[in-house]
Amino acid sequence: KGGQQSAGKDGQQSVERGGQQSAENGGQQSAGHRSAEGRGAPVPLLPSILTFEIEPPGSTECLCRNALTPRHAVIMRPSEEQHLMTISLFCAYFYHCEATAESEHNKEHSCLVNATPCPRKTVACIARLQRFSDAGRGFSDDDAWEDVDGGTRMYTNCAEGPAGTVKHAEEFLVNDKSLERLILSLVSRDAHAGNHQKPVIRLLLYLTYQPCHKSSGHTPWHMGDLCRTSCTNLLLRWREKLLGQPQPVHIELEICIPYTYRAHWTNAPKYDKAIANARVGLTMLFKNGIKVRAFEDKDWKYLVTQHCVPELQTKYSEIEDGSQPDDMFTFKRRAQDRFTASCLEKVAR
């Protein structure tokens, strides 16, 4: 197809479909790199240095190259404006429509930050912990779930991993001990009520892309079977660990993404292994009962109204009530959501 594909998970590099990279192999990585490429061997999947407490918020600050988010794990509360996403962050994390050769309607990118297009330098994960509260509605009814206080957190990639590697947002999540304690406390409460055999807890993950599975980077080592970087495996092991507790945690995981990473590519010979692995990772999640779906209107509304700055909230409400034209959720953004949904459906078959 010859066109350029924005590499999102891999920082600002644009990767030509013919395989040419805009950054030299082995060069310094930007903060958004999804790969574990670095100057040393791959690090263990669960390095002990990642175990942390988000108490107080900001305890995970670092001086990494990621200027967008020097704090990689925070508890998100709508009342705390310092944690709200600006327009540029919202676009970089979730909204930005990447140029997609395989999509009929998104041949060119679409950005909310028109003067200076957002850098797409990092991957973000907003984890939203919910408790089932209304048995009369059923598990499929979103209104039957209520948010748990202190259970919504944002995690972002960090470039300062061991040997120059990248710590992924999902790594911060699975090593968040305060979140784990909060989940266990909910299970203990529900066990006393006799509900411990039901999936009474749900964790919604709003991710920039689906969890990686040996599918990042640009060299055969970091895209092949020898690669050890798999956030898919991290999440599956984390859920298995929760199930192994004295009071098993039956937690429903649901991953919402605005775009797939490499799984939709069809004409990039250099990345054939990465493409195949990306699809394998999605299949692993599906087979293990984890729902992966494209963003829907309800997801955009939640992120904007609960976790974006007042300027963006006002803009959204005016669009919703019809007082101003919708120049935000345009045809391109909705087309991107439909494209993502179709890609996930193809993998799930």
C-alpha cells in the first residue's frame, strides 16, 4: 500500500509499509514505545521494581522523557481538576484517528489539536472498577453497575524502564497493590452476602490500543516467539492470581479500545510476525472470556464528561443538546470506531 502508518504505540515514528523506519534501529526510544526494545536483554514480565502504592497519588512520579505524563499512576476523581485530561491529552490518548490504509474512510489522520497535531507519544489506560448493584436489571445492563469510590485510575507508559526499556501502562495496573486490596475488600463484602460465585465486580479498561502480545517493536527479536513482552499474558496472569485468593475474585474484565494496534494490517511483510502475534493476543483474550470491543458513544461520553477539562465538557454538552454543530464526533471518528469493531469481529470468528 506504500503509505505511511503512524506507529502510535511506538512513539512518533512513522513506519512505511515497505519497512523503512524514520528512526534508526537501536536509537533512543520515545516514551510511547510499546516494545521492550533496549540496549539489554528483555526484562522479566513482573519486575519487582514496579510494585507500588498509589497512596498518596503521585507516589509514582518519575523524571522520564514522557513530558505528557510525568506521573504514571493516579487515582482519577472528577472533582480533582489536576487529573483531568486536556484537549491535547484526550486526543493523544484516545480520540486521534490514525491514517489507516485498510480503512475506506480514514486514509488521512483526524486530530482535535489542529494547529499542532498531538504527538501520540504514549499509551494510556483508564481502569474503572465497578460493583454490580441491581440484580433485577441483569449483568448486561450498564445501569446495574456502580463505580467504586477510589476505583478509577489512570496508568500511562513510562520510558525509564531497566536497560532503557518501556514500562507499559498495564504493568502499572497489575502491580497496583492498593487497587488489588480494594478489589479484595469488595469480594469479602459480597461473600458475606452470598454473592461470591457471581461476577459481581467489573473492571473496564479504556486503552489507547489493545494489550500487546509479542507484537511491538521493529526488529525480529522483539516481534517473534522469543519476545517476552506480552501485556495480554500480564492481564491473564493477574486475573488468575485473583481467582486463586482464599475468597476467589470473579472479576469481569472488559477492554474498550478506539483503535487496534497492528492487528488490522494487511500489507506489511516486515511486520508479518507482529501482525500475527497481535491477532493471537486478541484471540487469547476472547478465549479466556475477556471482552474486547471498540469505543461506543457511551464510552466517549463517560471519558469527556467525567475525566476531561471543563472546556471540553462544555463543548460536548453543547453538541449533545444541539446548540452547536458536532465537529468533534465527526464522520471520521465514528468511521474509525466502526472499523475497529469490524477488525475485532474478524479476529473473534
